[in-house]
Amino acid sequence: NAGVTQTPKFQVLKTGQSMTLQCAQDMNHEYMSWYRQDPGMGLRLIHYSVGAGITDQGEVPNGYNVSRSTTEDFPLRLLSAAPSQTSVYFCASRSIVGDTEAFFGQGTRLTVV
Amino acid sequence: AQSVSQHNHHVILSEAASLELGCNYSYGGTVNLFWYVQYPGQHLQLLLKYFSGDPLVKGIKGFEAEFIKSKFSFNLRKPSVQWSDTAEYFCAVNADYGNNRLAFGKGNQVVVIP
């Protein structure tokens, strides 16, 4: 099983550029989420979705957009990248049925210069 | 919203020493609790989880954690660490009120010296 797949693994952007971080899962999980990881800050929730067509903001949503057109995919868009968005981004998915944990992708290391 | 506190962000210890990492959360209702580990350069992997039942939970690689509801705590322990336990450890809490959000602590960076 592929699990949660994120692309790209590394990316360098110039300030003001836009890009989309891709996330796909093959476990038919309803819940998907995006986190950013910064030193000493742990993981902070950016956006999440409980199913296709449903998204909501986490604790640090500014500067990011998401959409969920299918169960499998949950892309994260940076419309105008800023140096403050330099971080490692993780996508996660989990089932909302039963006692299950979240599964994480390998991460995307983004640098904005 | 629930919050998660982890103290002693940097922990350095020698092989064979015992490890205990504290985790406290703020939510007063039913919670699901997790410890994740992140080895250098890798993604987060589940160490152990608590949903209900026996409050002493055993996970992979000899780790265990104890849920103490009265103290809002879910501390992680390992009796004898190895060099390969060098990693960052995150406590996470999912409050059982329906939105499935998972809140993380700031992590403990553990370095085990051979």
C-alpha cells in the first residue's frame, strides 16, 4: 500500500510565486489534513477536510488554500509565497470510523527566498 | 480547543538510561491520545495510542505510556533506551467531539549518546 503520498519532497520558491503541494491517499480515509512543522513549534494544523467538498481552517490557515474534490486528493495551495512559509509540510489522513490513528506522508521541505 | 503541553524540549541521555517524557492536555472530555516518533529526516510514525480500556498502553520498540485521567496526562516511558531511539517525539490529542482535529505538542528532541 502506498499510504499517504506527498509531492514534491523539496521545493524552493521565490517570494510571490505560487505553487501547489500535492497529497494523495489510497486508504479511503474521510479525514485529511495539512500541518506545518517548524523548529520548537511542533506541528500546527493549517487546513483539514472531513470529506469531499468539505474543508475547514486549522490554527494557521493564512496564506494557504485547500480544496477536496475527491476522497483521495487534498492539495495545498500557496497563492503568493512568503519567507515565513519556509517550513516542512506534512499531509495526514485518518478514518473517522473506529479507533484509528493518523497516517502521515513523507513531508515536503519548502524554502521561500 | 484542546491544547497539548510537552516539557523539556531537549533531552540528552546515555544508552541504557530510562526515558520518561511528559504530556499534559487541556480538554476535559473524552480524548484519544497518541505518541508519534519522527526519526531524523523521516515522517511521523505511530508509537502507541490510547482510545479506551487499560490505561497502560504498550507500543512498538519497548515504549509504553500511561493515561492518568485525573492528571490529564499521557506520559511516555522506556526503561532502557538505545542509540536508535534518537528522534523527536510528539504527543497528540484528539478530543472526541466530532471534528477529528488532532492537536500536537511541541515535541521532545531526544538524543541518546552511545
